[in-house]
Amino acid sequence: MSVAAPVAAQDTPDKAATQAKQHAAEPGSAEPAVELEAGKVPVPPPPAEPPLQPQVDPIIPDDEFNAAVPPLDAASDAELNKPLESIEAFERRLAGEQSGAKPETAESAPLGDPALADGDAVEAVGDAPVRDTELAAPLPPLDQFEVAPVQFADDAPRDQKDVEVRYRVDLQGLDLADKETDADLKGEFKSLSALEKGDGKAANTAMVSARLTEDSQLIETVLASQGWYSPVVRTRLEPPADQANPALGAVIAVTPGKRYVFSDIILKADPTEPANLVADNFALKVGEPIVAERVQGAEAQVAVALPENGYPFAAVGERDILLDQATGEGVYTLPVTVGPRGRFGGFVTDGDLAFDAKHIQVLSRFKRGEIYDSRKVDDLRKALVATNLFSTVAVEPQKTGEDAGDGTQYVTLHVKQDAGPPRTIAGSLGFAAGEGITAQATWTNRNMFPPEGALIAHAIAGTRQQGAGVTFRRSNSGKRDRTLEIVAEAFHNDYDAYSAYTGRLAARIARDSTPIWQKRYTYAFGVEFLGTAETDYDAATGTRKRNTYYVAGLNGQVGFDTSDDLLNPTKGYRVTALVQPEATVRGGFDPYVRARIDASTYYEINDSIVLAGRVRFGTIQGAGLFDIAPSRRLYAGGGGSVRGYAYQALGEQAPDRNPVGGRSLNEGSFEARYRFGNYGVVAFVDAGQAYRETTPQFNNLRYGVGIGGRFYTNFGPMRLDIATPIGRKPGESRFNLYVSIGQAF
């Protein structure tokens, strides 16, 4: 039985619409629940009394609103007059839908029907049109539903290769700019290019495009560094030219435009002494291109020149370059803060001290009152580092405000110290024909007796030499670069020429070169006392006999060195002269003078080839050969003398075929050194001889030739030489090997 719900006559559509409009227009009103009475349309109760509000005219008059609402009555809508479905029919239809059967009360609509595509006869809202039969098909049962698993990249088959995009780089138009400058713009671009670093391969086209964008910005930077500030850079990707060349074209087309030049240079600085100090040290000129490297170099030169000429607190400000695109010109402005002109004052020091300010004054090469010069401050800093007593050390100028006259102020140097470990253990190992293997070890406390008072214990062990000793050394002793040494040692030497047990005491004051601090002028003078028991050939018995000698002597040495490196010279020359007045006491008093001169020169043909040569002459005047202790005679042969022969092997031979030494010698060497990277080879020829006479005879010279290898390290080359004697005599080795640190000379 169907029951229709008639509309109550007292609630007309116009009246309901008016009430809905009035209710909606009342903000904040709450709609209470309304009980539904049979046969009536629910009407909301009257709203609560609204709060008093100012009178506002309606936006749309009621008459106009009511006229716009379409009339609603039973005749205008057939759906309102349809009888309701019975409960039994409703349940049958619902059961049919759940089982997949069609409803009893309606026929299936055609698939193209936009309103009833799913077959429902009663619709609240029409279904979307269905034009795909698959969408209308029933879903398969769950146990028959197949799910394709997702395959991740890490689980992909091993034989599946990633797809690569290949490309080629086409840089156009940069040659126009390259012709106007000495810089290699194309080479600089290629060294930094993302496309070039990709080696023509990318994962996809988007990656190629990203690299192309990055390189377009790079080319603008490269051009700007050489004065092209308004280039036009266009990029594009071109398809492959053909199947034979399947690479994409990554094209960068450049139009450099104008190269900007300086139209004016403005240096804003206070007056200096001398007057044009800033301008004279500023290298840029009006009319030259605006090149970034030149600008930075000119500014750096000003920043260096001012402190070198008395302005320790000078500072270069931030530049300003105003470019005119219409003319291609730029106005350059540089502010410079000069600061007060200074003179050297005193020193202050703090931190973990290795020594006090008084010793810092000893290390400095300037006096109070001299015009400040940053080069002398740098020299002091290097001297502090060369002491090897600091883990870190810094030297900075400080203002004092103390007037020094002539408009200058005294400047105090603040030395910040951080003392490092003073103790070191070192060792060395070497081999030479005739000397055998030699191992040396040293223990040093460089600051046991501050300032710079070192205690050194050393020992040597080898096949031909053994010994130990202790040395006190004070570096920078009262004066920069002056060293005081006191040595006590005992050793045993066992050579073919002699065997000796020796005790030695010596004192020496010297100015020597070191691997860290090579000096042009050097000197040394001192005293020496020896007590030695040595074997010597006794002509009367035809045997070797041990004699005791006591030797006292003075020594003095001067040197001049213009070479560029202490252990690996490539140019310049060296000259050293040594004079040793001595006296031997052995049943009598035998004074004599030992003298020697060494000279070497170096000529660099190119970066790889160096030619080197040396000569040595020695003499002993004032005593007979056998009145001189064997260890004080002159010998030739060995790694630092004439290679190809054993140590001390040249010169007069005793009947037992062992050398007896001489009172004069002459030597010469020539080397051709070739270096490639950290390695090198050397070809050499040596010559020399020792003589009984007191002056070199330059006859009966013995020659040795050989080849050597070099391994260059930070502290000097490692040397391995192999040589053979020319005109080898019985008893002489066919080959002799020498291993040490540094070049042979």
C-alpha cells in the first residue's frame, strides 16, 4: 500500500521560502530539533529573539527573491506523486542487488544512459555515464584476484642495464673573446665545465639540461673575469644528427659583446710618506680591460707595499666598479685606510713560553726606532719557526700611541708563543764502499738550557766505525745565526788505512747553513784536542804498529754560497776554504798546517736537466808524512771523493797494499742530472789522487764513472750511486755502491 505525503495547505512554497530566507539571514541562530507530524512538511520553529542590531536594508528585497524562486506544487513534479515502494518489494530488491540480480522494480538501462547506468530505478543523484564494458563487469572473487608485485630498482635483474643518454658539447662564439686576451678562456671553461666532467654521458635528458644550465652560468663568470660583463649566452639541446652519431647536441652559443675598460680610477687614501706610495704601487691604468685577476693583484700589491713602508695597520677597503653598458666603460673606486706610520718599538710575549722577549730581540734583524717594515717582521717569524721550539707562533703589530717623532708612532710586536715538545729522537742509515754500513742515532733536548740551549747525545754503529758522544749547542748565541758548540766523544775507526781509538774534545763557534735556513756567508772557528792510538805501517818491521798521538789545533773556515738549495742545488756556486794549524806530540812537537779549498758550480739547462761540477785541493805544510797521525793525513777515494774506489783507497800504498795517505790531493767531478717527477738519474765521472808531496801533482789521476738514481723527498734527495774504476788494478773492486741523503756535492 502506497501512502503519499500531501503538502499542507497552510505552508505554501512562497511562505516556506520566505521563512528560510529570514532564518538564513539571522546570523548566530540555532536550529532546534523539530518533531515530524504525519502528513505535514516540517516547519522550523520561530527563531529566538535576536539581539538588538542596527537597522540594515536587505540586499535583495523579499518580493524580488520570492519572484525568483520557481513554484513548487504536486503537479509540477511527477516524482512527488509516485506511490512509495512496499516494504516487501524494497527487501526483495535489496536482496537482489546484493546477489548480483537485477532489481524487480526496474529494467536495466542501456549502458549509454547517463541517469541509470547502474540499473537503479530510483536515484538520488544520477550516475556518471558508463561507456566501458569492463567497468560494468562484476569483480572477480578474491581467491582468483591476481596481484602483480612491485619490482624495485635494487631487485632488478643483473643483466638489465641503465639507460644512458649520450651527448656532445658544442661551444660556439668563445673564440671571439679568446683572441682578445692572453688567457685561455676555452681551456678554463673545459676545466670547470659540468658537461665536460660528465664525459658525454648522463642518466637522462633532464640531467643534460641541468648541466647545460650550470655551464651557461659558468661561461658568464669566465667572461666576466676577463672584462665581458654583458655577454649573451643561449643554450639548447639538439637531436642526434643521424643514426651513426646518436648523441644529443648540448649547444652553448656565446656572443661576448663589449669588453669593458677602465674610464677612471679613484684611490681614496690619506696622504702617505712618500707622497705617491699608494698610486705608485697600484698597477691598473685607465683604458685597460677590467680583468678580475689584475684587479685583485693590484689591490694585493697595495696591501703589501704599505706595511713594507711603515704602515703596519693599513687596510684595503671594498672596491666599487660602476659599469656603463652603453659605453662599455667602468669607473673604479678603491678606499684605502692608511693608518699611522710606525717605527719599531719593543716586544711583548705571552702564551706557553719557550724563551723570553729578550731572546726575541736577539733573533730580530732590526733595532728600536727603525721604520716599520713587514719584511723584517716576516724574517723574525721565520727565525722563530727555525728554532723548532714551537708548535705555533705568531707575530702581530700593536698600536701604542707613543709618539716617535716625525709624525710616527712606536709599534710593539706581540709574539704569541705555544711551545712544542723540545725532545726528538732521530736516526740515519747509510752505506758506502770501504765504509760499510753506518747507523747513527741521536737524542736531543733542544731547550734544556733556555734560551735554545740543547743537549744532544749521539751514537754511531757500523762495520767500520763505532762511537758515542755528547754535545752542548746554544743556537743564536748572543747573536742571530751564531752557534756555540762543545763536544766530547769517543770512537773507534777501523779502515784499511788505519785503525784508531780516539777521544776528542772540541769547541766551536759557527754561522752555518741548515736545510731550513741556507746562508750566503758562513764561518766557523774553534779549538780541538785529540788523544788517539792509531796503527801505521812500520817500514822497519814491515808490519802495522799502533802509536799514540796527542793533537791540539785551531781551525777556521769561511764559505760563500749562491746556490738555490742546500741539498739539491740547481744553479749558483759554492766556495769553502778551511785552515787548521795543528801540532802533534809523540816523542816530540811537530807543528803543521792543514788547508783545503772546495768549489762547486751548478747550471740548469731546463727544468729537468742540471749540469754540476766540483774541484777540491788540499795540502799539509810543515811536517813529514809519518810525523802526522794517520787520521790527520789526506786521502782520496769513496762516495764524497772519487766514486768507483773504496774509501781512502787512492794515494801511496804500503807494501801490504793498504793506503798510507798523503800530504796533498786534488779531485774533480762532473755530473749530468736528469729529473722526472720525484725521480731522477745521474751520470757522472770523477777523478782524483793523493800524493806524498805537500802540493798537488796533477799526475797519475785515477778515474771512476757511474750512474746513480735519485728519489726526491721534502727534505732532500735520496742518493744511490754505482760506479766502476777505469783502469782497474788488482785488488780493486769492479763495482762500488754508495747510498746517502743529498746530492754528492
